Amino acid sequence: MLVSRLGRGALAVWLVLPLVPLLLWAAADRWSAPALLPQAWGTTGLAEARAAGAGPAAVRSAVLGTAVAVLATPLGALAGRALTSGALRAPGLVFAVLLSPLVLPPFAVALGLDVLLLRLRVPAEVGLVLLLTVAAIPYTTVVMRAAYAAHDRHHDEEARLLGASAWQVVRSVHLPLLAPAVAGAAFLAFLVGWSDYVVTLLVGGGRLVTLPLLVGAAASATGNDAQVAVLALSAVLPPVALLVVIGSIGRRARR
């Protein structure tokens, strides 16, 4: 028990420690070497981030991540169930095909498909969601494949014998038992949409400004360290908060 607590504490320190400089820079109006702490504190970075459009960019990132999660999570669940059902003749080959987006360079894929989307007159927003959904499916498939491999199908059979319909089995058996895995898969899919830079930049053509694009643009300039720190924290803290919620769902399910 003590070793487990020490391990969790060390992991928490490892994850939080990189955020300390960002927090200091975000609250610094002036911080120059060789001072260990900022010489002047203030909210200049926050004001500059708001003026640069951090709020609308965060909303766009959240909407994009949510759309990707809504599409990729059920597709990953279907793929995971099919891969573990024994109905596929070559599940290994199908699994390899589903994982292929992880092997292909995102820049090359986005650059090539961007031309195709333009010729087909597909709106940039729709094309972006579709491409990021394809990029997220490998992650949701891996999570749901492992969940279904550990899932006892006798629960489904007993529910059907008791007269439950297919939808009732999904709602009353699958979702409660697989809720932690579904939440984890949705979280990974959300991260794909929330944190993407390359595909959003190429397919969006710079018109769809999300939070990662704003962070990249601010980081390429100089003399605005406080603004970059605020934008970086805005990109990191929401997924961390969401991860805490996912962890609480997993703990409640195990009880």
C-alpha cells in the first residue's frame, strides 16, 4: 500500500512539475534572468491571450474534440466488438488496417486529402471532422477491443433469455459494464480533436483557428512569454480536468 501511494505521488509530481514554470510565466508581468521568480506580477498575459481570441479558439477546439469523440467512440466500440466476436475470418488483418492511420504521416495524409476535399467541394469543417475521426478510430478501437475481450458475454445471453431486447441489452448490460472503457475511448478521441495542429492547419486553411493553432502562432513570436503560458495552460488544463472526471467514473464503476 505504501509503495502504491509513493508511486502515485511520484507520478503526480512528474505530471504537475512541468506546469509550475507555465503558472509562474502566466502570472508574470516581468521576469528576466537571473531572477528565480518574476520581478513583477500581473495579468498582462491573460489580457493578451483574451485579446488574441483564446476564448473563441477554445470553444472551437472543444466543439471539434466533442464531434470527433461522438463519431469515433461508437465506431471504435463496433470495431472492438467485431474483432473479439470470432465472426471475422482475419481479425488480425482487419485490426492492422484499422491501425494504419497511426503509421501514415499526418502531414502527407492531410496534404493529399485536402486537395481531394477541395475538388469534392466538401466544407472544411466537415472534412476536418472526418479526417480527425479516422485518426481517432485506432485509439478507440484498441481501448474497446481490450474491454470486449474481458467482457463476459454470458451477461448478454442471460439478459436475452429473460426477454430483453437488443437495445435493452446495450443500455442495461453493455453500457454499465463497459462505461469506464467507453469513457476512456471517448477521452482519447476528444484529445485527437482538441490537440490537433497539422490537420487543422492544412484542411482548415488557417480560417478555423483552434487553441493549438493559437498556441503555435504565439510561440513563434518573441517577447510574449506570459501570453504563451496562458494559452498553453488553456490547452492543457481542460483535458486534465476531463481526465479527472473519467477517473472518477472508472472508480465508481469498480465499486
